[in-house]
Amino acid sequence: MMRTDWRDHDWQLIHTAPQSPTLHMALDDVLTHEVGAGRRAPTLRIWEWAAPAVVIGRFQSLRNEVDGAAAQRHGIEVVRRVSGGGAMFIEPGNTITYSIYAPQSLVKGLSFQEAYAFFDAWVLEALGELGIKAWYQPLNDITSEGGKIAGAAQVHRGGAVLHHVTMAYDIDAAKMLDVLRIGREKLSDKGTVSAAKRVDPLRSQTGLPREAVIERMVATFRRLHGLSDDDLSAEELAQAEALALGKFGSPAWLADVA
Amino acid sequence: MHGEYKMPGGKLVVVDLEVRDGRFADVQLSGDFFLEPDSALEAINRALEGQSEHADEAALAASVRDALATDVMMYGISPEAIAVAVRRALHKEPAA
């Protein structure tokens, strides 16, 4: 397998109407598989959320990470994703989430640390154009002078790699801390959270609406790597809906690490 | 019993376990690390299950390493970090 470059691929953009948390989990699974099988060209997907959610990492303990009663009280669905990494607190409009589904050839020979930074280099450039001096903080964070902006996670599967990222646009920190159990050992990471009412590095540092930030990010990706507008195929959507209902919506998957 | 260890330069490694008749039982590794394939999590839990509560960190780390197939990828976690989290669970050491 030869190392490939971004421009060796015909990048597709998927940015649809808001979808449910379990469908997002399933779409990452299906689209990674489709790119790995060569049935779909490498793709950038921007997520829109139809409902609030806590998304825990593949290996996080459900009971250690989430206050189930608080989540229920706030009407927040808890789902588990396919990748490792930490919990995300999502309310529609409070974050910017995207997935990149790429052939593994794109990061062939790179260390994990290099591969994480490689996949988000275009984002750092977009943030720079928006006036935010941001940089990669290993292992898997994008940070800025105004604090942590984003966390990334990767999964490798059948010739493809999924790299997905959630960026904090404007998060209600009090509600987040009510729902997520962030322990002492972890707080060193999120130290800015406890002092702030909102975690809003993207909103406060750009002064732009979320939609405008997304538009600028997509434009940067398009300019650097090329990007055609695409949509989910009927078959991809049907597969994802079945997986959302079966696997990702099941109590067994959610509590797989109790 | 519950132990947490933030691996330097890595991620949070958490171990929950019981001790029955001097041996580990109901071992559950968790955290915000990266591990592939994901079935390696169960392999690690099984490797620790039944170990003596007196096993030292080097022995625990070796047991974990021996249980992992050569194609397992770890990022932000290591056999040594898992062993530290186990010892912390046993000693109820305060989180660093």
C-alpha cells in the first residue's frame, strides 16, 4: 500500500438535516465500512443533532461517567460510540462535530500522534482564518489560548480510518457537570470548566454564529483538499437506521462497559 | 474497589475489581483511552481475573502484555498503566 495524499482522493461532503444520536453512531459505523470496502469515496460528514445527548467513549464505564438520573431529568439520551476517548455533552447548536472517513493509505507510516494532527491540520488552518490561534495538543485535543476547543478520536477498520471530532461552540458547563461525572483525576484536563458557566471557545473567539463557523471550515477543506457535495445513499441510510435500532439503541451496547 | 490513573502523556485508566479469597474477581478496565480491536478490553479483563492480590506491578503488567495479540494497538494506555490502576484500586490510594 502506497501512502496517498489528500488530493489523490475525490472527497465528498455529507451535511444533512438533524439526526438522532443513535443514528449518528450508526452512520459512523456504516460509512467507515463503506469507505473501507471501496463503495464510497472518502468523505467529510458534518453532524447536526436532533436531540441532546451524552456520547461516551467505547471503553468508558457508563456508571462511572454518567449520572443517569440527571441525564433523565434533563431529557438527555446517553449513547456509546465506536471509538475510544472521552464523554461529549451535546445539545443541538452547542458543538460542531464532524467525521472524516478515509482510506488508511492517507496516514500510512504515520504514528498515532502524527495521524491525529494530520487529520485536523485543515481545521487549524480554518481556525487561523477565523482569528483563533489553535494548535494540536497530543494525544487528541485541539486547544487555544482561550482553552480546549476540541477532542478527536480514531478507529481503524477494514482498510479505512474514522477520525471524528467534537468542538465546543457554546456549552452550558453547569448542565454538563450535572450530567457527567468528571472525577478528580480527570479534572486536571478540564480545569477551566469548573470556574466557567459556559465553555464557549468557538463562539467567544470568533464572534460568529455556529453556522458561519461551519461554512468557513467547509470552505477551507474544499480549498485545501477538494470537496464535492454528496448525500447519504438510500442503502447507507437504511443500513444505519437498522444498526441504530438494533445495536446502538440497545441497553446491552450502552452498558457494554458497565 | 476502584482505582484511577492518568497515564503521563496518556489517558485516564480506570480499574474496578473485587478481591475474593485473595484473588481478583469481576475485573473491569475502563477509561478514555484508545484500544483496537475493541475485543482487547475483554482479553485484558480476563488476564487480570484470578491474579493474586499480592502480585506486583511488574507481574500484573506482564500478564496483561502476554494476553494481548500482536496486532493490538494501544494509544494513551499501556500494560504498566493498567497495573498502576490495579494497585491503586487495592490500596485505595488517593488520586494523584
